[in-house]
Amino acid sequence: MKKLINKPEDVVKEMLEGMAAAHPDLIKVHFEPNFIYRTDAPVKGKVALISGGGSGHEPLHGGYVGKGMLDAACPGNVFTSPTPDQMYEAGKVVDSGAGILFIVKNYTGDVMNFDMAADLLRAEGYNVESVVIADDVAVEQSLYSAGRRGVGGTVFAEKIGGAAAEKGWPLEEVKRVVQKVADNVRSIGIALTPCTVPAAGKPTFELEEDEFEFGIGIHGEPGRKRLKMKPADEIVQMMMDAILKDMPLEKGDEVALLVNGMGGTPLMELYIVNRKVSQILDGIGVKRYKTLVGDYITSLEMQGASVTVLKLDDELKELLDAPVHTPALRWGI
Amino acid sequence: MMYDTEYFIRFVNIFAKYLAENKEYLTQLDAAIGDGDHGINMDRGAKAALDRLSSINPKTPGEVMRTVGMALLSSVGGAAGPLYGTVFMRMSIAFRNNDKIDDKGLVSALEQALLGIKGLGKAEVGDKTMVDVWEPVVNFLKENIENGRTLPEICADVVALAEERMKATIPLQARKGRASYLGERSIGHQDPGATSSYYFFKSLCEAIGGE
């Protein structure tokens, strides 16, 4: 398939160079090991927030580095967890003595590599905590699986954790509020097409013209079910049924919504999805406090969408509204 | 039989060769039930390991394994990086500063490696992972070596067992790793980690007698 790249083995490095060139006011890039960090790091007295994961989900996580969100993001190879040395070196650069919080998406590899990095940092006296995000309702939380995947909820976790850290909260408090996000957020994704990892050269799975994949992750892996194509409203109904079954909402509840494109879906379609999501929530008397529509956590060029619903309270609302200035998210500044 | 530094360097080279030759195949297996990068990642890691070995010039088996372990840990990524990194690191710790390792020492190191894999990944036999090859093979080695046999004598059986166990992952439903998200859809596909593990044991055997 055609890709606007040079050599497949250079995609991550060249992307990082492009990001550094575009946003020198916000971020710096360290190579070998690779990580993106905010220009003013380390920020005195502030908990340092670090996340990371495979590349191919942009703007997650590098696009969220900056004031009010992440201090550093560690990009692995495409769809591959970053390695411990990345988080270890990033931690040393952005820690100001107030401690480090890792936000980790629940994938076997991510959890292992971040755990190893935390051990390396702790061995040198750094104070490191982690919160694992596992918001995908497509997978059963069970002893018989690797557990739910961390998907769109991660964006809210990073925003809210970043706001708490920016306010100068201590490590245990930043961790508490990020854990609150993790406990109150749910997501589900669907795909109309697969995606192609540059180094592999061919799509990660095959879908017929008249099929869609329900319950996808973000790494181009096949989902829970393959179904015949339906109109958007019916697909969205299925998605919201899955979320609401898992996290029932009541009249008067307030939520933050993320209607997210997987990278290859036009904004027009995302708004069509949001129309139905909004109708469903309005129908049960749930207040849509804030809605984000766009590409926030992608899978390369996959056509598809995911919906993330975060149940809010006053504390989460305040942190969500707090100023943020990163390449991909900006308000209040 | 005694296994020296040269043997382990040969082993790593043969393992790297299998990973390079089967990069597409491992990737395909991983695309069916994962995210399609096992082949790509392991090949990249193996090349990084060979690179580092040639620049470091290791003096002992332990140094070979540690060098490879660190290289894999920082270049493979995913779950395979920590898992295979742990394999080589644990074996290097077991080998200490010894110039040569005997059959008992080799099997003991492989046992430590298996403990490392299980401790990190928490998988058991039947979960459709690399453990489905590692545990039966290491048990087989242990039993035979304890009874006085040597690896060269039982190599054909070791490779056959590893191959059989690798294929036995096909009908299993995955309970660990990315494949577990697919539930029943993971049935009918061979596990990529079990496959690269088969190459690992095959390489241990083929490194014998090649000089």
C-alpha cells in the first residue's frame, strides 16, 4: 500500500524529527533512547507525568507533551511497546524531585516494560507510581485474558493527571485522581478497514467490503466480532449499548465524551457518530459536559471510530477544564 | 559435553538466522492473533544483539548471554523484549564467570530462564504462549540430563518435542497477551511466541558440532 514515508525502518525517527521541528516552543526530542519531553522540564515542585506506547497512535502520546498534560512521552516502534531504557532516561530528565507517575495502557508489553523501567528508577532513589488504564469494554476483564485494553480513556487520564500535577499536587494525589479516571471511563471501537504497519507492508487483517470489525483495539489487531456493515446509527447504538451495559449512567450524570477517529475516517463521519451518541445520552438525561471529536488516539490509517465516556464529578470537571498547551490539545492558554 | 563461549556465539547466530529467515512467517502468525510485529521485532532485536556481540568481543558464555539479553531488552519492545531479555539475562546469571558450561549447567540455566518467563508473564502451560514450548522441553531436558544423558544425544528428540508442542498451540484459546482479546477467534492459529521458542531450542541443538 502507498505510504507517505521514506524507509519503513526510519518512520519513528523521522516523525520525531518532524515533531521537534514543528513545535520547538513546546517540546524537545531526545534520540537513542527516544522520548519527547516538555521544553521547560524539569518543572520544579511538580510531579512528572510520563506515558508512552507504540508509535502509530498519534497524537497519542507525543502530541500530549506540554503544559498541563505529559512531561514526557516514550514512543516505541510502530505498535510495539517502548523499552525500559526509554522511560528510565525520560524519568531522569523530567523528574524534579516531586516524583514520577507513569500512565500505562493495559497491554502485556506496555505493563512489563513500564514495570521494568519503574524498577530501574526506584533502584536509583526515584519515587515512581503507576496507574494502568484498562477502559475497553470489548474484552472481558477476566482471569482468562490479558485484561481490558487501554484505549481512549488514556487521553482523559493524561489530561486530568496533567492538570493535577500542574497544580502542584503531591504524587499520591495525582495518582488518586488518575485512578479515579481509570475507574470511571469506558470505551469501545469499531473498524471499517485494517491498517498497514510500514515494516510489514501488508494489512494486519482482512475485511470484506461489506463487513466491519466490532470491538477493536488500537494496534490493528482483529476485534471481537466481524459483522455485516450497517448504517452508522445502528453501529453507534451497538457501541453505546456495550458501554452503558458496563457502566450504567443515570439521569443527571455528567460525562466527558471522546468521539475518536482511528486515523482514516473523515471528520464528517465522526460528527455523524457524535450526533447519535449525543441523542442516546440526551435520551437518558445524561449531561454532555464536554465533547471532543477528532483524531486523538489512532491506528495509522485505519478507518474506524471509538467512543469514550468518562463519568465526571466536580473534581474531574475542574481538572478537565484546566489550561493545557500541547501540540494536540490546547485550551485555557 | 562442554559448551564454551564460541558455542553460545554460534547459537545466537543460528537463532538470529532463523528469526531473519522467518520474519515474514512470524509476522503473519502474529497478524492472525496479535498485531503483526513479532517477526519484525525479533529480527530487529537479533540484529542488534549480533551487532553488540561483534563490538564487545565477549570472553565467557555469561558475557555472551548478558550482552544479548540487554540488546534484546532495549530493541525488541512489546512483551517479547522483556520475556526474551529475561531468558538471556537469567541464563547469563546462572553461567557466572565460567569459561565452559556442562550439560547440567545448561539445563539449570534454562530452568532459571523458564522461571523468569513465568514470573514475568504469569503464563501457564495451556495459555497458548511460549511457555507451551518452554515448559515441556525444559522438563524433558531436565529428566534426561539428570539420568546422565547429554544434549547431543537427545537433540533430535528435543527438536521434535519443541516442534510438536509449538503445533499443539494451534487448537488452544489464548489466555494471555494480545491474542487473548480475540477469545475463541484465537483458536486455529499457531502462537508466534511458541514458534520463536521452537527456533530457540532448534538453534541450541544446531550450534552443537558446528565449528
